[in-house]
Amino acid sequence: MAMATNENLPPNVIKQLAKELKNLDESPPEGIQVGVNDDDFSIIYADIEGPAGTPYENGVFRMKLLLSHDFPHSPPKGYFLTRIFHPNIASNGEICVNTLKKDWNPSLGLRHVLTVVRCLLIEPFPESALNEQAGKMLLENYEEYARHARIYTGIHAKPKPKFKTGAISESTTALNVDQSIGDQKSVAVGAVVPLQSPLAPCTTASKGGNSQDQPAAVGPTHETGMSGSVAAPTPSTLKKDVGLTKVQAGKKKMDARKKSLKRL
């Protein structure tokens, strides 16, 4: 699966959006199925089932929400991709609903927006019509309006190919993995800069000139970040160790001689 790039949205928005999309995938609103563009989470797709008892019954209407770069401070723009005869939906598919305009609140989530759009199919608002013909017909002759809407539904709102099951979860997981890798890279870069040379602990350990008092460090060290490494002795350290061993051996011999003389 292609990795999501999502360059149109800032990281904090992507993180929140991924959480919302996963929630919609696991617990979809009634009559609504959500899909995503793997390469751009600023485009959200949804298939809306025509509510029972309306002229849109038995139809499936595909729509999309376009999220701006400053979402959620600005509302998304909504468009029906399936042709529909409705007062509040223009011929180009643009949706006119207050939730996406003057009543927008940054705290509103995608679930709320999609639910409001589906409710619009149940209760149109002819007073703010984008399709003037549908709005006028709804006010003057509901039966004629309903007949037109049913014709459009029968012709255009055919059942759509289902969105891939679990596709949103896969996309959001891939996105989160991609972001985690990026975060790890940033941490790694920051950690590498101040590191000392791997030989630094060795040099420090040999300053005292006594390998018994200051043994070479084994295991992870905070200075280098290396794990399980043993500091390699330098030639000068080896010479000092050999010299110390000879001195200690000579001292033992002298002690033994003194004890022998005392016994005599």
C-alpha cells in the first residue's frame, strides 16, 4: 500500500484526523460508509444511503469533504459526486448547509458533519436553495418535487462499489508508522551530535594507571550509547599492568624471605 504523504495538512491535524477516521471505520454512523484517499487525508469520501421514506430511498450517494490547510479552524467544503435533485445541493454538487458555513465550530468532528448531510436528505431547506428549481418545486408542489428526486435517484444513485473493509485502519496505521519513523529519526539525529568517541571511556579509565582500581567498562554507556562493548586496552596500559604485576611478585618474594628469617 502506498504510504500516505498528506502534505496538505499540518502534523497535528493529521494526527487528530487519523484518530477520527479510525473511529468512523470501527463505528460508522447509520447509513454512512467512509473512505479515504491514501495519499491525501484532506479528501474524505463517504457513501450515504438514501433515508427510508424519502425520495432518495434505495439510492447510494457518494460525496466528498475537502479539508483546508487550517482545518478545523475553517470548515470543510462538501460536494456530492452523485447527481441528486435537492434544493440545497447545486448542479456542481456543492452542499449548502449552515454546519459547513456560519454555524461551523472547530470542535465539530467529521461524524457530526456527515450526519448533518444525511439529515439534509430527510429535511431539505428550500429557503436557502442552491438549486432554485428544486427549492421552488418543494414549496409549491411536493409530489412533483418527490417525483423528480426519485427519477434522479433511480438513474444516478446506483449502489457503489464498497470501500475496502479496514482500508481506513490500514491507512491511519501506515500514517502513524510513517510519523513514528520520522520522530525516531529526529531523536536519533539529536542524539548522535553530542556523542563522544567510543574510545573516550577507555582513555578515562586508564588515567589512574591501575587497571585493578579502574576496570574497563562493560555494557551500555550513556556517553556513547553502545551496548555490550568492552573498552580495548592501549599499549601504555598494557605496559603499566605488566610492570605492576612484576612489582607485586617481587614484593611477595621479599615478604616470604622475611618470614623465613624470623623463623630462623
